[in-house]
Amino acid sequence: MSVRLKLTLSYAGFLMFAGILLLAAVWVFLLRYVPDRAMLYNPDDRPPGDVFPIRSALLAVFAPRAAAVLTFLLVFGLLGGWILAGRMLAPLTRITDATRTATSGSLSHRIQLPGHQDEFRELADAFDAMLARLEAHVAEQRRFAANASHELRTPLAISKALIDVARTDPGHSTSELLDRLHTVNTRAIDLTEALLLVSRTEQRTFTQEPVDLSLMAEEATETLLPLAEKHGVTIETHGDIAPTTGSQTLLLQLTTNLVHNAIVHNLPEQGTVRVTTGVRPRTVVLTVENTGEHLSPALIPTLTEPFQRGTERIHTDHAGVGLGLAIVKTITQAHDGTLTLAPRPEGGMRISVELPTQNPRSDDV
């Protein structure tokens, strides 16, 4: 049976039950006090026109009327219950239609259920919010796949061109060709590893363990110190112990990407990178800021998109593959954190990663 039919039978059944209870109450509290046989009175004491009914006579009149009332309640309950159930289940029909539309691949449809705020309205609003998130996620994945295909095609095309040159020009320098192939191949490998890292991070397949962000900051700055010296950038690291929970490998990757990005996208000379850690009541914060060019506020939100760069493409050995901040965003979301990017008035950018603290205070819970 359908839900509407079940509700109709339930409404009719409750209505019949209430009618039977009412008739039983009439019998118990009224009819049982009526005498079951005729009573004899003195004709002189009997009021004119007074009638003294007996129980059998009342039952003969009451039973057909009670049956008619119960029949009316049954029909009324079935018809009224069918109409009422249809009106109550109408929002579910709209939600079902929207679900079928989404199943067919159209995620742009929204229910937008009108009316007062009730359980059906909350369900419809939650479903609309889910559709919006799915649509945004699918669009992001399609854009990511298109960009990844484009980025992977570039080194493969370059490798093919170099090989074709070597085949057509046997006298070409082999060492130069091998160096260029090695550079292109290294970039393709780095890009592939970055794509795999993004995929694994989104699936949250890592092991949770205690991590100190201040130690991650120190290790990242020590690793990238030669790169900073090569670019003439000074790194300043300070802050408090910042305990959190997550993957030590991923959080080290996050910190390294932030510091690397701050070094590469900096002033041509005498640039500065500041790495700080702090503790708040419920969270720990890692902040990386650098000097550099003035960035427009409209450009900042796009920097976390895959293969987006804040300045022109950098042709160096440490240019990256355009996934640095995208990986940072993915790792932050996988750790239930918040990533904030803001331009500095004097030039450069400030990036903050806020993660849940390892041991939140009991009075804050």
C-alpha cells in the first residue's frame, strides 16, 4: 500500500474508534440507567403527557441511528483522510520529482518549497542545499579535470617535440636534449604526484595523530632555506606550540606549500617571509605572510583554484605546478579547518590556516 492509502486508513480508523468510544460512553453512562421494563404509576400522580421509555425501546431506536452515524464516519474518514493525506504528502511529491531530476544528471533544479517552516520545509531546504553543494563540487571537479588534462598535455607535447627533433636531426646535442627531457619529465611527475595527493586528501584516508604546527613550520623553513637564500628572501619564524590532530605528512605538505609559495612569489630582492603559529580557545592558527606585489581583492579568492597563479607563470626550477594553494585548501578542509587569504596593504599576501586544537578546554565544549 502507498503511504497515502496507509494514512487514509489510519485517519478513518481513528475516527471510527473515536465514534465507537462515544457511543459506548452513551451506553455506559446513560442507557444503562433506563429501566428494562415498564413501571406502574398511580394515574393521579402521573404528569399529563409524560412518557416513561424502557431500555428495549430506546435500543430499537438508538441502534439504527448509531449504525448510520458509524457508516457516515467511515465514509467521511476515508474521503477526508484521502484528501488530507494528499495535501500533507504534496511536498514529498515535489521532493521526489526533484530527486528524479537530480538522478538524471540535472543538479541545477531546486525545490524552493513555499509555506511555513515545518519538517517538510526543512527537508526541502536541506535537499536544496545538498544539490547546491553537489553542483558546485561537480563543476569544480570538471574544471579540475579539464585543467589537469591541459597541464599534463603540455609536458607530453614538449617531450614528443624534443624526440621528433632528435629523430630528424641526428647531429643535435644529445646532452642538451636529455637535460630538457629530464626537466619536462620531472615537471610531469611532480604534477601527477600533486594530483594524486589532492585525490587522497579529499578521501580522508589518512591516520589521525597529534601534530604540532610549530614543529611543522620549523621543518618547512629549514627545508626551504636554500631556496630562500637563492631568491634573496629572509624567513622569520616564531610563535607558540600549536597542537592539533591530523596527518603529520599532509600538514607538513601544507606548511611547505605555503612557505614555498611565499618565497617564490615575493620581491625580486630583499623580500621577507614571516611564519607564525598561535593558539586560540578552540583552534590553532598557522599564518604565513610575505612581501611582494600588490594583489587586488578580486584576485585572492581565485588563487586556491587549481592551476591558478597570482602573477605571470614563473619559468624557474621551483615554479611549481599550479596546485600549491589548491593542495593547501584541500588539506585544510580534510582537517575540518579554515583557510583565509588576504592581501597586505603594503604588498604581498597573508594566509592563515585555522585548525581544531588537539585538546579543547572542557569549559569551551
